[in-house]
Amino acid sequence: MESGSVIRTAPTQEINLDPDLYLFLQGANGGIEINPLEFARTSLQLLKNLPLVRDAVLEYFCRLFDSSVASYLAELDQQNCLNSQMSHNPTQEENTLMEIHSVLCSYVKANPEAWAPIISTWSLELLGSLSSKYIGHSRVASTKNLNDALHLWMSCRATRTLIDLNTQCLTCLMHYNTETCINALLVTSVQHSPNFDWVVAHVGSSFPHTVITRVLSCGLKDFFQTEQGGKAPKINSVVGILGHLAGSHLADISVALLELFQWSFEENPNDNEDTILQKVATVPYILELASLSTVLLKSLSTDVLLSLNCDVIHKMVPFAPKWCNYLGGRIALQELVIHLSLGCSSGGEFVFKLLLDAAEDPYQPVSNNALEFIELLLKEMGYLLHMRRLRIPLLDCIQSNILSIQPLLLSDQPLRNYTACCLLKMLAWQDWNLVTGSLSYMLTHSSNDAQLANLVQLLEESNGSKSLNKAVQLALTSIGQDDGCDPCQFWDNLYKLMKWDLRDKMVLQTTLTALKDNMRCVAKSLVFTNNIKELHTIANVLEQVSSPQHHPLGVQNVLWVTHATVGYFYSCLKLESGLGKLRGCRVANKLFTRLSNTFPAARNTALRALIEIALTSKTSSLFGNISKPHTNNPPTVSLLQENLKQGTSTLMAQKHSSVFHTGIIGFGLRSSINNNSVDEDTIKTNTSCLIAAITACCQAESPQACLDAIITVALLLVELISPDVMYNGLPWPEEDFCKVTVERDLHICSKLKTLPVIWSLLHFIAAYRPTLCYCSVILRAVAAILVSEWSTAAQQKKGIGEDKLLLEKTIKLLSIMSLGQLLPPPLSSLKEAIPHLPPNQVVMLLRECLWNYMRDHVPSPALFTRDSSGVMWRDPTLSRPPRQYTETFRIILQRNIGKLGQLYAQLFFMHNEESQV
């Protein structure tokens, strides 16, 4: 190609038009042979200097570009594929096109206002005709999508040159007026679509904001001028162009639509009549665009929709009648807006929020139309779901943003409640799983019966028990995570639903089934909750679930509830006081009774848990547990040295040759300090509650079943107190045998000392004869230690009743054994004499009366018989002990006749007279 054009090399040379014109006419008609490059330069000169031949020159250029495109496609046909290697050496034809491109660009740059509209319109029309002309060519027809078409045409020198020319025109007019170029783009798009789509895509990608804005503006002008609504000539072209640009420039389209919408409501006194008419037509125009393209509808629902509020709606009211003229009347406008609303895949929740706000607007035209629109929209959604069974984008949008709808369910406004319920019902028709989250929300947040009634309505539309089952599961999971959720409210609502049995049987069954299916989580909540109010509510729910009126719970559920009820019982003891504690324990006792009568395993589980926690955990402080004794760092003394001291003494029969210490070497017993902060009255109340709970567990339909349960308590007590499995039988051995079991006996007595509740448990067991027999090992251990301690007191010359703790412990043992009828009269009255006797006489009574009798009379259940009322007892007339076990008692009473004369008369004098008679 030559170094420069004619214009550049000789700008001041005078041109003779006649020869050039003659040369052009001859060359264009093929009358003479001429160099194509020189002929193009001559043509360009004429284009610039002779406007009359401008169309002829441009037509000639059209033939050049057409020929170049044909050559390009022919060359492609000779290649194996689109990506095959092609010649990179420019041909004479390409040099000519390059010259035309260069000169035309210089014209546009020199005077854009004059040349840019001409060159842009010509290039676009030529691109349109070329695209349509060669659409049947095999290479063009084989393009599968817009990207393939772009690649094909942009590889062609001719079409690429035309695109560059058009781009240069738009660039130069960017700050002047692009309307002519954009209008030409629209016109050509209408004529040659879809063959022309690749041009629109390329131009739009180069100038997205300008093209989008000007395309919308040109389309608006055509819309209001023709007044044909959706049949306006250019509206489909506008939709097509914007549709192509939406893939990469959706945000720009959304911004342009928002700006156009906001512009239509701007009041400007300087607006001319055409501008005012365009502003009136803007909203119908945007609605028509959205109705023709889901992409534009998406843009409309992202920015324009979110800009709406009641103030904007007030501005719309005066325009509404004029909008109807564009869209075919009020009904047609309503149908169009409803159709667009149903197609919103985003912003659907905002549609209803806006409508509900407008329905509450004090301006009646706004509120009336909003109410009507809500009704029509819900009706249309229901119709589509019932009749066509189609997926509705608006409903899908509501589903994905359902959290914004849920607060409407709790609104005080009936319309909001109604609308939210309708939407959730429609979601439930599609899939009940979609509304379980909302059901869970209502369960945790409903605060009155009306809101719960909405929940019941939703349950009826959403597969009842299955949906409530999942809702309860979700609610139990969210209770600890949602700070705005009141757990007590959730449990109160469940309790209400269950109590609505009289009104709606189905609701009760639904709630009951849901609770049974989530019983593990429900029971867990009762265990790990520290809020006493919430605990009481959960317990009430479980009490209702376990009611005998309903179908029994499964084994696993019963065990979960049993463990939870034990935890609830102890929580009531720890967290409550007064009547609140008693009410909570009463509910727990009801649960214990029902669960124990349902499955025996539940009774055993409850009894073991109750007794273990009372004896072995920190909770034992509730029952007066005494902390371990301690002293303040006594001096160290060697146990070995203490034992060596015994080595020089003579070993006597029945004398230990080593020292057994239960205290601190050289300092005696440890001084115990009770750190229990629970007052005595509370300890007594707690102990009474524990005994009542164990009694509730042991209640049964038959006396034998009740007795078996209390036997279980006795055996559990032995298991938990006695550390050794040997010598735990019922018989009492010889007193000397206690040397073998002394360590165990001390351990048992230590437990009784630090855990006073054991005495209460023994007293409870003794009241249900003959269950105390199974605690023989505990009684035997206490008796053995008592004999030893009273012997020590006698050696220390202690007076009558001086050791009050020892006396109290002895009386407790004798009272329990008397209550359990292990000691028949008169031995059952030992407890009345011992407070008035010195230690040496107490030792004699314990050894010769108590121990010897128990040794020779094994405390066996076989000694007891059942009377006509089903009570087990021991007939005192048949079980009076022989004289050898009572003589010591009688003699000691005689020696203390001054203090115990009345007791002697009751036990022995009357008996002697009866014997003599």
C-alpha cells in the first residue's frame, strides 16, 4: 500500500472535478481498466468534495465490501475448518479497504457532526445487508451461537473495517449526539434481525452505557409517537439489543432502567410537550419491555422495584389513567402488572411488602387499588397452582426469601396475617418441606391463640404430623442459637396445641406424634436447661404426652423421658423453693408413676438415678451431705513407728498386733467441718421430696409389684453403700467375725455419717416390710461399729447420754429395725431404754439382746406373712423372742427401775402375769 492518500499528500492542490467524475463513472461501470487503489482514492475525493455523487460513491464502496466478503467466504470454503491457517499477506483488495477505512476515519475525526451520522448509518446498513445476504452460506449457517458469529465476521477484513468505522463514529459523537447512530442501529436491527445481532452485541459491548441509554431513549420515542403499545415497530429491536447486552452488562441495563424510571417523575417546568408525553409513556414502555423479556424483567425487579414506596405510588396516581390508554385499559394494565409480578424471580417479597404498605395508606385510591391487587395476585397464583401446576417464579422467590415473610405471620394486622398464610399455604401445596421453617418460627414466636390458629391452618395444608415433626426438630435446634427466641414461649405453644384436644382431635394427634418423634431432643432440653420456668413448661408437656389417655410411648422414649425427669426433679430441688419446688416435684412424681407403670425398665432406671445422684454426686449437699473431714496441716507421724511400739508388748489372745487408724496418727479422729450451706428446713423438705419421688416410682397396681419395687430400692442402697460383694448376705455372724469386715463396716458407717439421707431411705424401706431384710449388711455394719464405740465410751467412763451423736445413731438403728419388725417385742423397745443407761449396760444390750438375737434369727422375708389386706407383717404373738435374748434386758431394767419402772411393767411385769395365768 502506498505511503499516503491523495488528501494527505496534496491537500492544497486544485482538483478538476470533471475528469475525476468522468473517471469515476467509467470505472464504476467497468468501462475502463483502472487501479483499484487509485480508483478508491478518486472516489474518496468525490465523496468529500461533491455531495451530489455521495450516494453513488457509497454504493460503489458497498460493492467493494460485498466482493471482499464473498472472497473471504470462498477462501474459508477451501480451508478444512474455521481455525485453519489463512494467508496473512494483504491483497490488493484489502489494501483498498484499508485505504477507505483510513480516509473515512480522517473525515469523521475532522468533522464528526457532519460525517459521523453519514458513515455510521451507511456502515450499519451495509453490515445488515451483508449479514442477511450471506446467511445461507454454509460457513455462516453453521455458526451455533452469537459468539461463533462474532468470531466469523470479525475475522473478515471487510466487516471488521465497517465495525471499526461505526465504532469511530460513536466515539467521536460521544460528547455530541449519538441519537442518529443509535437510531440507525435500531432501524437496521429491525430490518435484519436476527442476522444483525452480532453487530449489536459488538457495538453494545464497546459502548454499553451509551448504547443502552440511547437504545432505551429511541425506543421510548417510537413508543409514544406510534401509540401502539407492545406493537411499536422498534420495541422488539430494543428488547433484542438489550437482551444481547444483558449477558455482560445487566447491571448497566438495571441502572439505565432505574434512571429512566426516576426521570419520568421529575418535575421540570422547562419540559416541552414531547418530553412531557415521553415521561407519561415511560412506565408503560418499561412494563412492555419487561413483558417481552425475562432478562429485562429481572433488571426491573432488582433496582426499579426496590425504589418504589408509598411516596412514589402517590406520584403515580395522576399518571394511571394515561397509562391505561397505552396498554389497552385498566383491566389490561392490571393483568400486565400481575403477569410481571408472577414472573419476578427476585424482589418477590418486596412486591408484597409494598402492596401491604400501600393497603394501609390513608389515601383511599392507593389503599383500595392495593387491596384489589393483592386479592387478584393471590387468586391468580392459586389458580396457576391448582389448574396448571406450574412453577411460579414469584412463589420461588418467596420461598428463597421466606425469612422476610415470617414476621408477617405474627403481625397485628389481619391483612398481613392473611397474605402470609396464603403464601405459605401455596408453598405447602408444592412441597410441605418448604414451610417447616415457618412452622418452626411460629412455634417459637407465636404469643397468642390467634397466631397459633394460623399455625393449625398451615398444618392442615402441609401434611400434618410430618411437617410439625420437622418444625419441632428445627425449633429445638434453633432455641439455643436464636437470641430473639423465647424457649418458654415455644413450650407453652406446644402445651396449648396439646390441650386443644377437645376442639380438634387431629391437632392433638399431630402434636403428640411430633413430640414422640423428637422425644430425645425434648428430653435433652429438660436435662440441659437452667431456666426454671422453661423446665416447668417442658415437664408439663411431657406430663401431657405421657398421659394414660394416649398411646404409650416406646421403650426408648420412656427411658429418655425417665432420665430427663430425674434431672428435672433435682433441678427443682436446686433452683426452686417453697410452693414452686413442691409443684415441680409433684409433676415429676406423676411422670415417675406413669413411666414406671408403663415399663418396668423405667422404674429401675429412675430408682437407680434418683438414689445414685442423692448419694454420689454434688447434689447430695441438698440432703445434708457433710464434706470430708480435714485438719490444718498436722505434724507428720510415721505409722511404722507407731506399730513398732507394739513390738515390745506381750501378744495377747484376741489382741491386734498392729494399729488401725481412722484418724490422724497421734491426734485421734479427724475433726469434721460441715461446709454445707443448705439450711435444716430445706434439707428436710428436700429429703421428703426424694422419698416422695421414690414412692412414686414404686407405686404399682398390685401390692406385690409395689413390694418388689421397694426391694429394688433396698438392693440398690446396699450396692451403692457396701464396697464389698462378699458377706453381704442376710445372716448376722458371730461378733468376732466382725474383725474380718471391720474395714467395710467403717466405710458403711462413714457413708451414714456424711450422708444423713441414708437414714431416711432406711426408714422408708423399713416401713414396707419385709424389705428391710435386704439391708441386713448395712444394719449389721452399723451395729458392729456401735458396739465398738459404746465399748470405748464405757472404757472412757462417759456418763449417761454424754455422747449425744452416738446415742442418736443408736436410737436411729433400733427404731428402723423395730419399724421393719426385725426386732419383735420386747426387743423393739430397746430404743426407749438406752437413753437412760450408762455405756457399759448399752454394750450388754447390743451384744446379748440385739446381736445374739439377730445372729440366731436370720432376718429373712420368710418370717413375714401377708394378711387379708395384702400387707406383709410379723405376728408379735408368734415371734416373741425366747428368754435368753430378753433376760439381760429385763435385769437391766430392774437395776434402773427408778427410771424405767413403767417400761419394765409394760414389757415384763404384765407379760409375767399373763404367763402365770
